[in-house]
Amino acid sequence: MLRLAFSSIMAEPMDGAAIDDLVARCRDYNTETGITGSVIVGGNRFAEIIEGDCEEVTATFRRICRDRRHLAIVMLGKRETDVRLFPGKPLDYDQIAPLGSMMSLAQMARELRNVKAHASIYKPLRQYSSFLAAA
């Protein structure tokens, strides 16, 4: 099994309805492909972890890289694993800053670190990136 963490910036501002629609479609796709994960939206930025079959995760990440809604996609890391961090969750979702606001990856990391409810995604993201760990 493969776990992959990445961050991206919204190409165009998205409102709550557009985010809800995107998350719903991602959950459907992930359910079909056996992928689980979590996405945090902070202003104009996404931080996400996906996990599952190596081929499915790789194909999903390639699809995301081609998606015109994402800019500045940065793979924070990937690793093989035997244990899921998000079992039974096709895509956990939370928003930590108003949509459309500007939020750097470092700001996002600080916000995630300061709120215990976000520990499920902050700790794994920190494992992947010394940049996040130092934020």
C-alpha cells in the first residue's frame, strides 16, 4: 500500500458549494478505487494525504496533477505502508480558513498543529516534510 501527501493552490477561487461538490465526487471515486485519505482546505490551499493500492494512488495523483483546478502541486512525500491512517474514510475533509483567503503552507501547518482536531492530518504531513515540521 502507498501513502502520498501533497499540497496545491486553487487555480480559481472556489465557493463552499464547489468545494462540497469536489469532495463528494472525490469520495465517490475513492470509494470505487479503494483509496482513503484526508484533505484540509485553508483559504486557497489544499493539503491532502491519499492512501491505498500503489497503482491506484499513483493514478489518482496523476489525475489530480492534470486537473486544472490545481496549481503549484507539491508532492510532500510518499511511502509504502501496511497500515492506513484513514481506514473507512474515502476522504475526510475540513476547512481551516475562509475560502479565497491567502494561506501559505507554513501558515497551514501552524494552524493544523495548534488545533488538536486536525492532528490526524498534521502528524502524517509533518512526517513527510521537514518544511512543515519547522513551520
